[in-house]
Amino acid sequence: MIEITIKEFLDSHLSVPVFLERQDEMPDSFVLFEKTSGGKRNQLSSSTFAFQSYGKSMYEAAKLNEELKEAVEDMIVLNEISGIKMNSDYNYTDTTTKEYRYQTVFDINHY
């Protein structure tokens, strides 16, 4: 399952914890990601993932987002990954909860 491969890679390459879903209590800084869509063409799977970088301040969220983007792009070394393309990258601060976050969306081709 590609989600597990991504989580394990990010766990070993980021300075903050990585989650696939929110927990009852979350740390001040963390990354949350989910698969938003997927498909298959010529026996090659492709998935779109939304990665959210959370921080105590806008600066910390932005800085974590840059760290995340570099780590995701470094996943190209994995045998399970055949292509990575950043789709979008933007401030995604939650005005309701006042949580600072950035969201980066990647299209990832994988086996």
C-alpha cells in the first residue's frame, strides 16, 4: 500500500511526526496527509496526495512545508515510486480553528 511506503519514508526524513489521520491530541507541529484520488494507466498506478504541514506560527508551518516538499521529492529514490510532480502549494490556514497550515498536493506514480 503506497500510503504506508510514503509514511515510513517521511517518518525517517522529517523533523516532526507524520499522520494519516488526526489523533485526539496532536503535537504543535506535524504533517497530515491523505490520498485524494487515484487511477491506473498502462499498469502504472497514479495517486494524488494532499500533505498538510501544521505549525505553531505561519512561519513554522511554511518552513515545515518546505522541508516536506524536499522530502517528498526525495522519495523518487524508492523502487515503488516512478514519478513525482508537485500539483499545487498554498497557505491553507484553518480560520475556524486558527491552526496554521500549508497544503501541498503531489501527483505520485507508483507500483
